[in-house]
Amino acid sequence: MEIAANVTDGSAVSKVFVNISYPNNTIKQFTLNNKTGFDNKFNLSFTIPQLTGTYNLTYLANDSANLFNSSVTSNFTARANCGTINTSLTLDRNISSGGTCLTIGASHLVIDGNGYTINYGTNGMGRGIDNPNGFDNITIQNSKINKSGEFNSDHYGLYSNNGDQLRIINNTITTYGDYENHAVFL
């Protein structure tokens, strides 16, 4: 996502920063660059982490006279989606995928469904939560994992390839198909 600010000043603008307050109250500062071809536009490309919730932004501008202004704020909200996860994830809504919904990409993480549904395979085969590389110390809790769409074979609500210390707590897993369909495959 692009984070940008149009900054004007009576003298030359020296630097522009943005402080980003993450949903977990961590604050990080980033420098916005003026490489857009527009004199007053400063921006950066920001990759939204897998942390869901509201991100608050405070813009800071420094001019050539070393005067600061930090009066402009904005925010955005990151929501949970299907994809590869490398950090713990708490769902904030139902999520859905035509194939595999969540692929585990790291050890030592928690997937907390928070009572929401993970729909998978809406366009055919897929896995609700997939751990194809056998990452360790994974907790999957409070989820409704549901196979949707056409019924055929090779569906897995939860699939793990040799991971150690996999904890499955308080989940409802439903899968449909003709044959070779598994709620949990470890």
C-alpha cells in the first residue's frame, strides 16, 4: 500500500516522516521519499503486516529552517484474509478461498479463529489450514473450518506434514466429498 503526504512550506521541505501506531501499540517511524516527480508529494511503499486492527498514522515534516509540524493524522484498518501467514493471526471476520485458505509459513504461531469461519475449496480442491512444510509449535484454536463449493476428493480441513507440537483446540471442522476427504490429517 502507498502511504503518501502532500507537504508544502514557505521554505524547502527537508524531510517527511510518518509514525505508524500498530494495533498492538507498537510505534515505528518511516521516512517518506520525494521520488514521484511531484515537488510536494512524499511517499513510501508499506507492506501491511498480518496484524489485524487499526493503524494510526501521524505525519511529521521538517523544513530547511529545522521547524517541525506534526498536525496531520490518518488511519486505516487491516482485516484478516486468506494467504500465507508468518506470524500469529486472530480472525476478525469470516474468510474464504477458492482453494487453500491459510498456509502456515513459520513455526511458533497461533491461529485464533475467534469464532469465525474459514471457508475453503469453494472452487474445487483445497485445504482450510495447510502446514505443508511441517512447521513446529503451531496452535489452531476457536475456528470453524468448512469445505464449501463442489464436492469431490482430496480435501483437508487441517493438513500438517510432520510438524511437532501441533495443538488443535476448540475447532469445528466440516469437509465434504466423494472420497479421500479428511477433517484432520497429521
